[in-house]
Amino acid sequence: MLPGRWFARGVAAMAMAMVAMLALVVTARPARADRAAPLRITIECQSSGRTKACPAFLRGFVDAAPVMLASPRATAQVVLYVTAVPIANADRLHLRYVGDVRGAPASIEVDVDLDTRADDDTQRAQLQPAFLRGVALFIGALYPDAVAIELIAPDGGDAAPAATSPWGWALTLSGFGSATGPYKSANGYGSVDVSRLENDNRWNASLGASGGLSRSPEVEGVSFDSNRWSVYVDTAYERHLNGCYAMQVASTVWRDDPHGQYRYGANTSVGLEWDRYPSDDPRGNVLAAAYTVGYRVEGYNFPNELRQRFAHYAQHGLSFGASVRKDKVTFNVQLHAKAELLHPTRRYMLSASPGVEIQLGDHIDLSFDGSLTRRELPEFLIPDDDPEAIGRADYAEPTSMYGSVSVRFHWDATNGARNNRFNNL
């Protein structure tokens, strides 16, 4: 075969290969070239409330729109923080969008009320317009043609306002029990609550009772069976003095069973509180301090080291509470100091309960919770032949501690798929 013919065949083969490669490129490129990348969004339920709005309904809105994709926090362009505050039969949802999208605001906040007694379709219809009102600004910054805007006249007229009432009441009944051979236990609780709630004042009263029993085999003729019960009545009235200060008057009366710490007791107090944030701040922020002073009467089932079966004294206390959330960091702490007014070293209680949850990075979450309590009170002289009273004397221990630390490392799927099989059982 002539060399020219070999050369011609080689050139023809190369040309065919180049045509095939070009055809492959031409047919492959349009697959994603004209497809816009969806807005990546993650939903953080900081307070879910009494409905399925967060995350079920909100996640459904995201999945139903091709311009949005549910993503983990590490890859999200927008994080939606959701907080719910109960208002009678409604939940007021505070939607806070925090985004990193050029041309859109850094954060947007929207409020919406959901009827917690309505069906799912009604709740979704109430929630969807508010959700779209917030997320549309981010989608519009990416793809202006993907958002249609329509202005309509707001609802108006002379419609009569809906009838409302500041009064509320609640009946609570609960109980649980167990039976394992000779070991049996049962406990129950009930309460009736009446309240009146307004923006600048609140009153509530409660009547409650609890009881329980446990049965177990005797050990060397000693029974460890126990029967416990208690009843109480309390009432409190709070009133705002201005935007930062509020006062409260409270009173409580109670009675316990013969093996508990108290035979009966009563306490009345007056308190003044300072608050940095508005009442029920929609982001859940609390920064408050309170001072209380009152008078306490106690009757004991067992005498103390001062030979007292009865005591009455003035006491005062200082409390501090903070719960501050800024998107990725939640910090909370409670500090309490309470003591007998004239003899502070005879009866006092100090406690600290800190906690923090931090999203350290895109893939690391750290949380810490703890509490430390130090108390002092005259020692009770509990008879050695009353094992039930001895077993319930933890109230006399001077120190109690609790703590937990957790670190979570996570790399979540980014395709937005959902699968809850075997996780919902």
C-alpha cells in the first residue's frame, strides 16, 4: 500500500475522532449550562411551637420551589431562624432570615400568626405568604425574573375587632406507673390554674396536688415502701412600672406528707425586676435581674439542731438571668442567692446554672450545661428507724452539682433529599 494512502487514512481517522469529540461536547454542555443554581437555604427551629410549621411546612415550601434547595448550614446562602411564641390558640412565628447573597439585605425579619387548632392546609396557607415575603428578596437578588411582584389594596373597612379576653384557665392531670414483679410504683399530679394576662400586668393563681407510692420487697425485715403527697396554693401579681422595671407580689401556702421536709409552710414576697430587653423579645433574648424580700413560715416534720419544729423569719434574694441568642451563639445563665435576712449564715442558698451552645464553624457544634448549688440550713434530726424519711433527705445535702458537655462534628448531605424511614418509629 502506498504511503500516501496510509497518510490519507490517518487524517480521516483523526478527523472522525475530532468530530465525535465535538459532538459529545455539544450534546453534553446544555445539560447544566442553562440551568440556574438554586438558592441554598437551611432552617433552624429555635422554638418550634405547637404546630408542624418548623421544620415540616417550611421545608415543604423549599422542596416545592425549583429555585430553592435545602442545604446544610455549611453550604447555605441563607439561614432561616424560627422562634414561636404562644398567644392563646395561636403561635406567633418570628422568621429571621440571615443571608450572604450579593444585592440582598444581610437579615430580614417577618412575623406571622398560625392558628394551632386549624388543619394543616389552613396553617400552610397562613404561613406560606410570610415565608415567601422574606425569601423572595434573596431569590430576586440572584434571579430577578424568578420573582413576580403584585401590589394589592390591604384589607380595610369598618370590620369590628375580634372579641378577646385577658382571662385564661387550665386543668392539668398527669400520672405514670410501673410494675415489675414485686416492684411497683405510681405517681400522679393535678392542678387548676387561673390567669389574667395583659401587656403591662399579669395575675395568676394555682391549686395543685401530687402524690405517689412505691412498693419493694423488705430487706431483713426493713420496709422501703414509701407514700408521698403534697398540696399547694399560690398566687402572684406582676405589673410593669416602665419599659425596664416591673414589680411582683407573690404568696404560697403548702403542706407535705409526714415523711417530707415540711409539715406545712407559707411564704409571701415582694420583688423588683430590671429587664434589658422587651417582654417576650421575639428572638428569645432575656437579660434581667431581680431583688425580692419576704417573710416565711415553716413547720417541720422533724426537729432541727436548734430544736425547732416551727420557724418564721424574713428572707431576701437576688436573681440574675440571661439568655442571649445571636444567630449562631446561644448563651444562657441563671444565678440565684437567697438568705435569711437577719441570720444570713443560718439559712442560705447559692446556685449557678450556665449554658452555652455555639456553632463554632460550618461542621462543629459545641454545647455545655451545668448547675452548682450550695445551701445551708439547720440540720434535721431524722430518726434512724424511719428509712423512708432518710431516703428522702437529699434536701439537707449542702452541695449538689450537675454538668454536661457535648461536641458534634457533622458533614451533611448537600442534595436536599429527605428520607425518614425507620427514623420516625
